[in-house]
Amino acid sequence: MKTLIHFKDSGQDFLRWAVDENGTVIDCWPFQADVWKGLKVTNLAKLKVGGVVEYNHHGRSGCISHLVTGVVPLAPVEVSVRLDGDGYATNTVRGKRASCTYDASLAVERLGDKLFPGYHLIIERLPCTAVGRLYGKWRIEPAGAI
């Protein structure tokens, strides 16, 4: 599964890396993709918030001095939206949620932007029977880098 790694902003030219199942960097934002693509993250399985990325690149090992602020699997997520007195609100997914006063699908889009920044999103409404405050269910899938 692909993973999105977020770094603490210390003034460097990169803030996020997308890595494949093997830990190889496949994209980098907002800059320096040409520098980091192909680098192999060696500690991806045990990487967590507050840690550092260890790598191997062209036979050289090292670590990135910028702390990790997020490790997010790039996998589809299902989201529930409820209707309350203030509008539409999503459930909390990976510590994030969103709301909109007039459109449930916009709340879902905003949550998708928080979960998968820099990615095109495929948002699909799922079959759901509205019961109580439950308004509907959606699936958010990251489709590819912007």
C-alpha cells in the first residue's frame, strides 16, 4: 500500500513524500521531487509521528533531520455525514473531520483535502438509509498527485 509521509516544516523545500509498498519515494511536494524520487525509506514499517526517516540512496545510508508529523496510508476511507443544527459534519477519520453549512458533499471534499493533501480525489456516495441524524455515507479515494 502506498503511504504519505508528512514532515515538520523547518523551512526545507519538501513537506510530503509519497512512497510505494517497498518504501521507495515516488513523489515529493512542494519541491525537490527530482532530488528525492527513488530514495528507499528503510524504516517505513516502524515509522511514526515524531520519528525520523531512515533511508538508503545509491548505496549511502542516512536519516532526514526533519521530524515526521504524519504517516498516512493512501487507501480509500469511508465517511459518514450527519445533519445537525449547524449543517453537515463528517465523522472523525484519522483525527480529522470537516463540516459545511449547506452541502454534505463539500464537507466530504474538505475532509478528503485534509486527509490526502496534494491528491486528486474520487468521491463516491454510497448507498445508505438516512436514520436519525445520519445523512449519508461516502467513500474518498486518493487517485493521484495534483
